[in-house]
Amino acid sequence: MNMTVDEVTMSKQDNQKASNYSPKWVADDNTRPAFDPLIETISDYVTSYRVSSSDAMNTAYYDLLDSLACGFLALAYPACLKVLGPIVPGADMKSGIRVPGTHYTLDPVRAAFNIGAMIRWLDFNDTWLAKEWGHPSDSLGGILAVCDYVSSQHLNENGRALTVKDVLIAMIKAHEIQGILALDNSFNAIGFDHVVLVKIATTAVATQLLGGDRLQICNAISNAIVDGQSLRTYRHAPNTGSRKSWAAADATSRGVWLALMAMKGEMGYPSALSAPTWGMEAVFFNGKPITLSQPLGSYVMENILFKLSYPAEFHAQTAVECAIKSHAKLRGHIDDIERIVIETQAPAMRIINKKGKLYHPADRDHCLQYMVAIGLIYGELDASHYEDNVAQNPLIDALRAKMEVVENPDFSEDYLDAEKRSIANSLEIFFKDGTTMEKVSIDYPAGHRNRRQEGIPLLLQKFERSVAAHFNGSKAKKITKLMLKKDKLMRLSVSDLMQLIAL
């Protein structure tokens, strides 16, 4: 390429400036620090905390049933089935970890992925909402896989097998780590997916279950922090895709892998959070500390949200309920609708307020307008309504085009209020003749703690329905009979549980 005289002169000047630039590097202080207090706090919690809350244990029991129900229901969908099994054909392990509802026996890392993908696939498992949001039962993939692995190891050495009670305690701790970190730290605000918390929680709990000491747990947690973190790209328009259904599975399986590495003696990184320039806080949070706003205990499990009515992104649950309540009154009048106003909270505006073409089920179950349209048209919403054959109904997009979604500041405020934690939506329908339908507003979904008494029967129905749909009659009855007896189930070894719910 020929250069003009002026370009040559400018190039020489640039080179001269570069040669004159001599950065004054200062030698780093290589004194090894103590572990960041947050890392030590999490390690101390998983090793030392004793769960004494009967409310937390009862809720964890229901959470286990609910999570397995989600997994069994997901096995009816080919899109889920295709990501299950060994990572390459034939890589099963003869005496490996059993994957519920399947014939697979896999290594603990791959088993954690399989179980995690099943639980999360239909977007139907538990939820936690704060500055960060997520689904704490996503860690159950790693917990069940590790507990089954440890139980088998202990039994081979004539030791004590872990019981379902141990699983519930591990669930409470994993929920707490995720949920309390989510209260005051927004990872989504910098583009991270919430599954970073699934990874940290699984890593901590899995290392403890494997017999790790305080140092090994700190080492493992620090590796989870310095790990590459998933971006939320796959959850948002215009890139929403099926990875959002297995991202948590990836995180919980990675947590198991990091735990196993720590047990092999892999070192940790004490200031993974706080290191100047290179720590997570410096790189991603402009130096703002990642904090715990309250001591770790059992608060999150006690206040967890269940998705009991609809397999839908949680910020839309009450909106769908509003739509279904309006369905009967709309019969024969849908064509008379001029516009629909949905009032919602700020997170829903950010996550599921979506216009334009929807390309696949993963796109549709993260579109507030689509879910409301289904409720108005059909008077119900289940996973089948996201499939292509239903989405072809032209009435769905016709209604979506008439919808206006706006933030209600009161809804957003009550969403973050620790005493309320509402997930409110309202729906108002205006007709072409100038009349309106009475506005419907719902603050709490059936799975909220404020509606727990109403919700538990729905949760049990969800579990029984999922078992009956996936297993043959006698097997289904055996599973249901045992698992609905909480005290007996808690004494059951994890190995026996996993054998019971496998094919």
C-alpha cells in the first residue's frame, strides 16, 4: 500500500510518541493474603451451621418434590432429552450416578448436568427474586449427584450412606448462599447471568459433602469466582435461546468439577474478589465490594417462591393468573378488544417485555405478552402452549399487538421491600365501544409464602401428576407412596432414593 507524504510523517510521529512512552511499572506485593472474608464466611457456614428451623426443613422437603416433578415433566420434551446422557455416546459408567427418570448412569459431573437440565428445562422450578434473581433449586443437580456418589463410596467402605435429610440440609445451605448474595448484589446489571450464584453455591456445598475441610472449601469457592461467568445473552431479545434451559445445569456441574478438583489438592486464590486490578470486584464492579446483607442461616428456603400454577418466567406468574381470571368474561368478545394494558414491575420490563417475532419455545416462555395472550385465549397455560403448533394461532400475535406494558412504580418498590417481596401484575382491557373490563390486579402468586397454605396442595398435585405421567402404574404408586411420607423419606439413603426414581 502506497502512503502519502503526510501519512508517512504522521506515522513517524506516532511511532516517536510510542517510543517515548515508558510506563512506570511498580513491582506487585507478592505477600499471600488471607482469604477474602466473604469466601471464609461461606466456607464457615457450610461446615459449621446447624439447621434448626423446622420451617426450612419442611419447605426443603416440598422443594425436593417440586424440583423432581419439574424434571420428570421435562422428560416428555425431545429438546430436553437431546442434551441428556453422556457427553459422547457410550461414555456411561456401569456403577455411576443414576439420573432420575432415565436409564443413564454417569460420572458425578455429567450426572449433575443431566439432573440440573431436567429440573430447569421447563422454567417451572423454584424462584428467588431480589436485586439478583434466580432459581436456587438449580443446585440440586450437583447436590443429588454428589450425595449419590458419596453414599456409594461410603457403602463400599462399610460406612454410613448419606440420607435424604442430608440432601435437604445441603439444599437449605445452597439456597441460602445464592439467595443472600442476591439480596444486594446485581450480577445481571453488568450482564452476568444469575447462574454464577448456582456455581458458587454448588461448589461450596459439594466440597463440604465430599469431606472437604475449611481450606479446601475456600480453595474451591475462589476457583468458582475466578472462573469465566456466563453472559445473559441467551435470555434476552434478540438472542433468547435454549441455552437458558441448560445454563444452570452447566453451572451446577461445573461446581461439582471444581469441588472434585479441590479435593485433589488444587490450590485456591485468596483475594479472588478483592485483588486490585485483577479481582472480580475490580474487573466487573468498579471496585464495589460484593457483600452479604445479613448472616447466612435458613431465610431463603423459608421464603422461597414455588411455580405451582404455570411453567412461566416468575415475573409473569401473576400476569398469567390475571389473564386466566379474565378468560371467562372475554368469551365471545376477544375480537372486540381495542387495547390491553399490563402493569408490571421493573424486572419484568427488563426481562420479558418483548415485541416482534418469537422463534421457538424458549423465546415464548420469556415473553410477557405471549403468556398473557395464551391465558386470555385458552384460560390455561402449560408447557405445550409454547410449542410451534400452538404458536401458529394468529389470535396470539393479534392480541400481542394490542398490548401496552408499563412499569407500575409501586409494584417495583414492593418487589424489593423485604417485608413484602411481592411480584405484582395487573391487567386492564379496553373495548372498541369505549367500555372497559374491570381491572384485575394480583400481588402474590400461589407459590409465594403469603399463599403457602393454598400452594402446598397444588405442589403435591404437581408432583403426583408428574410421577404418574412418566412412570408405569406400579412404579409410580411406589414412588408416590414413599415420597409423600416425609419422615420415612428423610431416613432413606440417597442411594436408595436414586435407585427408586431411576428407570
